[in-house]
Amino acid sequence: MGPALAAVVLAAGASTRMGRPKQLLRHRGRSFVGCAVDLAHAAGCAPIVVVTGAIDLGDEPLAPAVIVHNAGWSMGQLSSLQSGLAALRERRLDPPAVLVLTVDRPHLRPATVAALVDAARAEPDALWQPELQGRRGHPVIYPAALLPALAALPADASPRALIAAHAALRRGLPVDDPAVLDNLDHPQDLARLP
């Protein structure tokens, strides 16, 4: 089976469009951030790093995740991803790939994330994304070879240019899960939760 993939859960944003902390909204009895940790854990990822920032998660139970704080969260999601990658380096971990989850997709199917992780285990040098009707979505799995370049990007940049520059590494995993394309950003979006 090989070494486990690591996971980074991005939970640092201020949730301004939602109007309340998205990380702590509930879905099926669990916080959105807890749902992301559960998805990574169920798919066999270890370690799991949750990156916080604007919102104090309080006593939210997130075991077995490690919590790190990104003081520069206002720079954007990439800065939080880089904080998560730094936490992995500090622990001297060298995962074959890193699964990146956001808190705005608590309704991802566990089978979708598990299939994506299995695909990455089978081909760990590829950059994996779920694909629905020809469109690639989230979560994304970055191979170890791209992690240094990802960590070196300016914190206010987007990983899209890096992904485009390594198009030969990109793989789409066909899935039947609308959540891979569905950000829950506004209060009215919550009506789409199953």
C-alpha cells in the first residue's frame, strides 16, 4: 500500500460572505472543519494538519489532526496551505503526496476522497483532482515533487499557474459527486446540503 498521504485542511478564512464562521457550521452533527478532518482520516491520511487563522475553533474536537495557526491568513488560501506544508516539514515528514481539503465542502462523499487518495497512492507522482462532467474540482492532491515549488510561491499568489506549468502531471479522476465543484460560500448555499 505504501506510505500514507498527508492532508492539509484549510480552515483559516474569515467567512465574510457566509456572515458567520463557516468552519463551525454544522453538517450531520459535525462542524464543517470536523467533516474535512473526518474525510481525510477515513481515507487513511496521516498526519492531518488543520490550519486556522481568523476564527478560533475553541474546543472543537478534531483528533487526530494537528492544529497550526497561520498569522498571515489574510494573505489568502495559499498562505494557509504553505503554513500546513511548513508544519509537515517541521515534523520532518516526507509524504508521497498531500491532500488539500477546504472547509466549504463538508458534503463531499467519503468514497470520492477515498478514491482520489487511492489513485494518488497508485500514481503518487501525479497531481490529482476529481473530475465531474469534464470539469476538475476539489480536493486536490499535490505530489511531493511539487511541494517545494508550492511552498516557494508568493503568499498572495494562486497555485493555478504552478498547476498549469505542470500540466503533464495533472490527472482527473472521474467521479459522480457534485460537491467536488460546489463551494458553500453564502448563507443561501447551505440549502444545497444533503
